[in-house]
Amino acid sequence: METIYIIEDNETILDGITSYLQLSGFLAKPFSNLKDAEAVIQTNHPDLLLLDIMLPDGDGFSFAGKLKKDTSNSFPIVFMTARDSESDKILGFELGADDYIVKPFSPKELVMRIRAILRRTSINQIGDDSLICWVNDNNTLLCDQKRHILTVNNNTVNLTVAEWKIFTYLLNNNEIVISREQILEQCLDYSSDISDRIIDTHIKNIRFKMCSPVWIKTIRGYGYVFSAKKLEGGE
């Protein structure tokens, strides 16, 4: 049973989400402020965190940024907020969120998005040959999709669930140009109003974490392409 932490200061919303998640088969733990949630997260990580932005003892954006600085906090984060501007959504994804849902929303949609994210954490797209080495000029990339491990030039790269899904989709279509629409359809498998700019933000985050733009090229007016030579078995 997956554990979901909910940080929300509106008691009615908090009780409603908690009850619906429990009825949907999750272990839901509610928190009305950041301080209490942070104390628990330090010792027990959730499988997913639902996070409001405007809270009595701080804002969710700053809290998410703080969590993501600690690489041991690898659990997905979903913002749920009344702030619906595109700039807020982009900021949320830049901070490492895996989804951004605007209030009011239906509990059914929320559960659908949660299940989509948790499903992506366990997806293995590569089969039995889990370790693949890629080279681009003097750069080396090792990717183990079974264990969700990625290194570039011997440096570990930690991607969010959404970033991992997008990156491996591009990687598995090496040298094929992929449109933003294809990325949205194949990597974010739920109905959403996510714009091209937010897809671009995910790509920017991936490039930043990989410390190099050479792996993913922009094809102006169309989309992106992963470009590298594959060596079997990590050789």
C-alpha cells in the first residue's frame, strides 16, 4: 500500500482528500502545516507528496525546493493549489514537481494523476538488458532503466519521475525527432492543459542536471532528439 502525505491548511479540503485517498486504497497521512510534515519526512519518506503552496508557516514552492536539495528525497511531489498562472506552473516544474493540479479539482482526477505518477516509477521499458552505455564525442552516459540509474561522465543524475519518463522516451527513440505533442501524449498519460512551455521546462531541467546540452538537441519548430552512439553492456 503506497503512502501519500498531504499538506493542506484548509481542513475541509484536507479531510476530503484524505478520506478519498484512503477509500482508493492508499495510506493517506494529513498535515495542516509544513513544520509537522517536515519532522515526519526526515525519518519516513512517503511514496508521493501532495503539497499546497500557500500555507500558514511558509510556501510550498520554498518547501519543495528545500526537499529537492536533499538527494535522498526522491519521492514525487504534486502541487495542488488555486494559483493557476502558467508562470506558477512553470516554477513548480522547475523546482522538480512531477505534477501541478489546480483547485478546484475532482478527487477522481487527483487519484488518476497519482496512479499515473506511481505507475511511471515502476515502468521498465528496456527488458532484460538493463545497462546501456551511450557516447557522444568525449561524453559517456550510462543508463539502467530497470533500476532507474543514470550517470553522465561518472556523475549521478537524479531526475524526477516526469523527467525520467521524458528522458527515457527520447533515449529509446535515439536519433528520431520527437514532437512536444508526442512527449505530452506518451510521457504524461492523463488529460491535462500542459503547454509546450512546460514541456520545454522539463527538457531544460534535464539538460541542467546532465550538465550538458549535447545529449538532447532542439529541432526548431518541431521538438527534440536524443543523439548518441549506443554501446552494449556498458562497454
